[in-house]
Amino acid sequence: MGHPRQRCFLIRHGETEWSLYGRHTGRTDLPMLPVGEGQARALRPALAAESFSAVLASPLHRARKTCELAGLRPESVVEPDLLEWDYGSYEGRTTVDIWKDRPGWNLFDDGAPGGESVAEVGERVDRVIARVRRAEPGDVACVAHAHVLRVLAARWLGLDPAAGRYFVLGPASISVLGWERAQPAVLQWNRC
């Protein structure tokens, strides 16, 4: 269990060309669009008021650049377990396009052929959560991607990794996980 005052900030990177059009962007290392860079810069005032004992970032450029533009770069440590879901053969495709070949497909139920299952993503974020909770009593920021952060939120709460389906995140959003007494809780969600 983490410290009852510890918070974990989930920060999604700014918009990319693929996220703008709903294309699954896992391991493809796309840069942010200029609007995405502006979204990341807009996070700076909210994050400047916080003090982090650790900042963990996905190794992908869009997450590391978000750290820099949001004012977190000097503190950030690359955390490979924060890589986005490996979408395998669905990388770069939209859900609507995938449905043409596989009607009713859902990432959280079906995973990605040649990529990861929700259980595998859950195992990765469990390691991140253990690292965050060891950093107590200080707050920790995790700068990463929508799907991996959604699964992280579910696991923080003790839910099945597939419950990440219920936690939608917008580009360059801030969400805060923490504690309600001794219970893990969502303190704030999807603030853009």
C-alpha cells in the first residue's frame, strides 16, 4: 500500500496526427502536432504548482516531449513499462477499419494480434504502480499514452485491467489517483 497522502498524476501526451484521426498509435514513434505541443505547454501552470518525488515517462518521443514542454523534463526518468499498448497488426488502423475484418472487436476484450493482451499491459502497469508506491510519501507523475494510463488507473483501484475501458483520456490531460483513507481512489479525472 502507498502512503495515504501520495498521489499519482497520469499525464497523457499532446495530440499527434494519428490520435487526431483515431488511429491506434502504439509503438510508432510519432511527433506531436503543433496543436499537441501547445496542449503540452498549457499543462505547465497546473503542474508548476506540484512537487514530484519522481516523474516517469514513456520512452516514446511524444511523451518525453510532453514532459519537456510541461516543465517536467529535468526530473523525468524513462520507464519502459509506460510504453503504449503494443497494437501488433492493428498499429495505425482505426477501430472502424478493424471492424470491417473483425466485427465487434474490442481492444480490452480481444487484445491485438501480434501485439499485447490486456493482461500483459496489466502486468506492466502493476510494476509501475509498485514503483510509484515505493516512492512514498512523495507524489509521482506518469507521462504516457491513453490506453496504458487507462489500464494503470484500473489496476491502481484494484480492478481487472479490462476495466480501463471505462476511463477515457483526452490529449494532454491530467488525472490524479490517490487515496480515500486507506482505499485507492480517483481524485480527479481527464482535466484538459
